Amino acid sequence: MIRPFNNGDTEDVPQHLNEEFLAQDATIAADATARAAVDLALHGTGRIETGTVLTIGTGLSCGVNDCNYLVAGTLGTLDTTLGYTVVALPAGSTRYLYVDGAGAVTLYTTRQAQNPTGTWYAGEATTDGSVCTAVDDTDADRVAGLADLLSRMVAAEVAIGTYVDETSIADRLDDLEAIVAGGGGGAGQAFWQHMQESVSSARTPEQMAQAVADADVAAHVAALHAGETPGGGGSTPVEAFDTDAGNQSRALLSYIRNTDAAGAETQVDAVTIVWGKYGDGSNGSPDFIDRVNSTWEFGA
């Protein structure tokens, strides 16, 4: 619409028309920028279409396929790459590709924690000494369009449908939920090996059982040896848990020392040593002492 001029003035009509057209152009541009900003806020940065982003090129190169994308700027703009873009790559390396609003591609040696300002992530490319061996655009930034969301949902459903051991997560949830009902068969399975002792202790039942077993063994050993007393003349120590056997051994040793030096020969599956009487090679008796390795010494 052309605004009316004062007092029917028809002078400078071309100038007034030009101002109107410029204002209209500015309005259209502002509208496009605003719409792009809204799209960016709603859908994020990245490629708009589904499909392949990167392809293996000739020699040490890869290609970024022509596509529409949203990229963050002052307010955000709707851009398109300048046709199929060939990207030169260094030999023997992996590079991460980021595309800016003009379609220019920048290579990085590592995946950036955040996209460099005004860019979207297009994927990675790997080379050997002479050619591009692989490209991966699995994690390329993609605008959250309906088609892409549906594709990701299908992939997620496939991943969820089969667990590592091909047991569906739904089946495993049924097992866990059956704990409430209890009962026999498959009900009540709690997968105890993955539980932990408490909120403050991450020990598993297996680790707890091992700790208890170790403590019991240590306590048992301590109890067995707590009553040991040195035997006279280098005899075997008397264990507190077997007082009767200890008394019999002491009686035998006293008998050999004071009454019959050959009394030990009545014993079976045993070695008896009474210094100066029997078992040390004295008085013609057997010598049960290891003269090379033993540290035993007779003490009166």
C-alpha cells in the first residue's frame, strides 16, 4: 500500500515508492529471520533432511552432501551447503567435520565438547596413507524433524527389544516386578549378584560373603592357636582344643625319659624325640632330627 501524501502532493513520488519497497523488503527479511530463529529454537542446529551426510571421496578426501540445515547465528539462519562439497583430508588420521552458515567445512583433530560458534557437526572421516577409508555421520547434528525422530525411535525400539543375552528388557522387567508377588518358578528373581549392601556401601553379596568367610577363618585360626604352649624338650605344642591328646603326649614323654627309652617304638605314624634318650640318635636310637636344615637345639 502506498501511503497518501500531504495536501495531495505528487512531488517526489519515485522517492516515496522506493522507501515503501525498501520497508517491505526489510519486513520480509525480518520475517524470514524470525521464522528461522523460531525453527532453530524449536528444532536445534543441524541437517534438516534425513539420509547420508558424508561420503567417501577420491583419494584423501570425503564429501559433504548438499543439504538444508539450521545453524546458530545472531538469530539463526536457514542455510544450504554449496552443492556437493569436497573436503581434503590429511593422511593417516581421523578428522571431525564442522560446517558453518556459508557451507565451509572446518576439520578438527578431536570431537569438540561444544560446536564452534555458527557451525553444526557433520561427522568424522578416517584415512590411511593414501585414501579415505571410512566416514561416520551417525552422530551428525540433525534437526528434530518428524522423519528423523521416527527413525531414531525405530532404532531405539530395536536396541531395547533385545538385551545383550537376547533376553528382552520387557521379560527382565517382568521378572523384577514379580518380586512383589513372590512365589515359585521364575517369580521373585532379584538378581542378587548385582545388588549392593546399602546406600553407603557398594559391596555385592558375593563380596560380603567372602568377607564373612575370611573373618570366620581368621577367628577360627586365632582360637586354635590361642592356647598353644611350648612343649618340653622341643615336643609338639599342646593345642588347647585337644587337652586329652596333649596330656597323653606329655605322659609318653615322661615315661620315655624316666622309665623306658624304647617306649616310643610302640607308637605308630608318629615321630617322638626325647633329647638324650630317644629319637635324637642317642643310645642307639633312630635319629629323627634333620641335622642339615633343622634349627632345633636341646635345652635342659
